[in-house]
Amino acid sequence: MFGHINLEGVKGVLIDLDNTLYPYLPNHQRSMEICLIHCEKKYGIPGAQFTDIFKQSRSDVHRDLHGQAASHSRLLYFLKFSESFFGKTNPVFALEMEELYWSEFLSGMMFNPGAEEFLKEMSFRGIGSCLVTDLTTHIQMRKWNVLNLGRYIDFMVSSEEAGIEKPAPGIFEMALKKLKLEAKDVIMLGDSEEKDIKGAEALGIRAYLIR
Ligand SMILES: [Mg+2]
């Protein structure tokens, strides 16, 4: 997955986190399964109803907060879920479900094949690096800690911190500023053609798609 990246002459690496350094889907699916079982046992919410309410809540949050970090907030998904199911905001439920979702997710996180070897090589060469990631800072820092990314990566910019999501230039520009580097000195790695590759290339940053 990382074998095609040329680090010759590169002074800095911008790198996406979700689905680039680790696989997103298996962790998400496990978390959803755990949440569904928990809701069935503790609140008597049938599985099919859980799935329907969750999908509707998530799509409402996506619609209301499109392009912002909080559009991916599990806390907001479960807040809307609680309002739909209980008929009013239930912070105990929303916080409980958010923590259940993320603790399960984090417990299974492992590097994608070749990712850690790439990061080692990058840091061995003394190349500066910055995560450029769409989501809220708190959870991205928890993921950073699980993967112990501080061994290899110098900085992080979340879309919450930048106030805008990829592919907008602002988030990439904040990463360049933290690294004190220019677009021509860095490369971008990510799994999304739309967000990572086109976003970086619009600023003249060479980008590699990670499949
Ligand atoms: Mg990604």
C-alpha cells in the first residue's frame, strides 16, 4: 500500500489518518454491532429499529453540519437518536453510547499493512510530518495515542481545528504552517481521491492515493 511512495527530496509528509494508516470499516462495523446489542439488552430497542433510527440521526447530522468536523460526531448522532427514541434529549444515553462506540473502535485499531514501516522510514530520514484529518480533535487524539503516532509524526491538524474539512485549502495550509514548509516541499498521502488527492493537488502538493 505504501511501496510506491518516493521520499527523495521530500521535506515533509502530510498524511490522512482514517482508512489510510488503519482500516476504518472493520472497527466501525464492530462498534455498531456492540452498540446495537447494548441498546437491545439495556433499552429494549429491537435491532432493526436501532439501525433505522441511527441511519436517520446520522443523516440529519450530516445534512445540518455538512463540511464541518462535527458532522461526524458520534455524540451528535446519539443525541439525535435519543431525541427520536425517548422523545427528549438524553445526555446519559448519548454519552454512554458515544463512549461504547469509540472504546470498541479503539480496542481493535491496528496499522494497515506497510503503514508503520513507511512511518519508520519517514522519521528515520528526519522528514517532518503532520496528520491532516477530518473529525473532531478529541477522538483523533485518542486514535493517535492508540497507534502511538508520536513515535513518528510531529503534528496534527483536525478539521475541527482548521474550521473546515478536506478538500478545502485551509486545512492543508494550516499543516504547512505547522511544518514551516511550502507546498513544493511536501507530499500528501490519503485514501480519498476527492478529499486527500484533489485537495492537496489544488495547492500544488504532490499526492499519493493509498488503497
Ligand atoms: Mg481517510
